[in-house]
Amino acid sequence: MNLASLDLNLLVSLDALLQQRSVTRAAAQMGLSQPALSASLARLRRHFGDELLTRVGNDYRLTPLAAQLKELARIALTGVERVFTAQPEFEPASSTREFSLLVSDYGVAVLGDTLATLLAEEAPGARLRFSANTPSFVDRADQVLLSTDLLVLPHGFVADLPHRDLYRDEWVCVVAADNAQVDGELTVEHLETLPWVVTYHGPTASTPAARQMRMLGIEPRVQVVTESFLTVPALVAGSDRIALLQRRLVDLLPLNTGVRALATPFAAGPLVEAMWWHPVYQDDPEHVWLRDLVVRATEQAVGDPAAAPIDLVDDPGQQK
């Protein structure tokens, strides 16, 4: 295909149409008249040999091809925007850029406020967008990171991408403060008999500690599945349930949460939180500044990132 013969404005139209699924709304978003965008849709239909949008009642639905193109168009448009807005130097004070991070609510709880404060001080016109690092995004990290600045995630899920370790943490078990079945310490029998609250649950959706527990032959009796670490304490308090949480998150919980933390009766291994990015942004001035900002926010939020009551050498599976 001769790219020189293509009108890049069609990419903008395609993205708006697929996101809005309406000629009227897409035209309003782009500041165009409805007939003008209808003409662009007709050109796109001829190019792809596909209707892209089909009317069902009063609504439009995406065709199977359009559904495939939706994310590709957004990634391509984001890439084009970054190409034509690139500058030899980056001035944070005058930036109006939105920086995007895929991060769990645990990561936001530990770093979010400090990172937002530093951003406001150094780039008051810029903003942060925190989006959940869901399993579907993590499984396609190399693609997703073309349109997202950073993925904040522990080691063990992503490989072959540039990264920087941020801080270390450890896994602990949490039970209700008044759980009479658990005395001073947990046993493997507790893990096998008590009902569990688990964060994520699927073939590739699991925390490293839960995965390690299963590898040791300890199968949890899952009663509740949640995709939010911050909802775990409320699901454990006042019940006989048990869960795994990060020590730093437990330390941030209010005193009256109604849960208590206990050491795991198995070698859970350390948690090494890291930020990951696409190699295409390795030397991008904006991206270099953002990564430095995250590192400095980490140092302020957790103190010495290297200080933790765990030993990385004991974890042979740790990716470096």
C-alpha cells in the first residue's frame, strides 16, 4: 500500500466514528458538519470494503472489522500525534500534556498522591490519568504501551520491555480482627480450609503470591473475587475469610479497618514493583522526564526504595 496516497485526516475520522459510534456525535467532537463526516465515512467504507457502522434501530453498531480497528486506530492516532508534537527538549512548566499510567489501586494508594503533588509543582498545566492495569491490558502490554506512557506492575508478568524497579514490598495474609479460628499465627491448614477473597482469578490473572501458593500445592477455597485491592479489607472484616495483601497497603489502612495482618505460612516471595514502557519512548524527552518524576515520587513516598524486610537473592524467579 502506498501510504503517501492516503489522507491522514481519515484516520482522525475513523477514530472518532469508532469511539462515538455515531456520525452526529463524531462530527460534533471533530467540529465538522455531519455531511462532511458522512462523506469521510463513505470513503472509509470504500477503502475497507466494509460498512464499519451498521444501523440497528436508533443506534449504530460496529461491524466485526470495525471492532478490530477500534483500538488499532486509537494506537495509530496516538503515535501520529506524538510524532508531530515531538520536540528536541521538554519544558514541564509549559506542558499541557496528559500523562497516562496503567496501575492498580494499590499502586495509586502508595504513589498516587506524591506523584500528583510533584506534577502540580513542576508541570502545573499537565495532568495524570490513572487507569487500571487489568489482565487484558497486561497480556497485551507491548501493544498497549504504544498509546500509554507507563505500566506500573510487579515483576513476573511482563518481559522483554524496558523497565525500572521502583520499590520492594512483601505479601501478608489478612484476616478479621475477631476471627476466632486464627490464633497467633496461620498454618497451611488455615489456607486450605478458610474461604478466600482473591484479587483477580483466572489462568493469567493472579497475584504473584497466590500463584506461588498454588505452585506449592495449596489450593484456596475461593469465595469472593475482586479486582480491587482496596476492597479486600471490607470483604474480610467481620467474616471468617482470608486474603493476601501487600504490606505497604496494609500499613496505609485506618486503624479501625477490622482486619489484622499475619505472616504467610509459605514462602510467598518478594514483590518488586516496577514501571514498564515501550522501547520507542526510551529517549523521548517527555518520557524521560516522566520516568524521573515517578522515581522521585517513589523516593518521597516510600523512603529508601531499596529498604525492605525481604531478600531479592532468595527469589530465583525474579526478572531483572
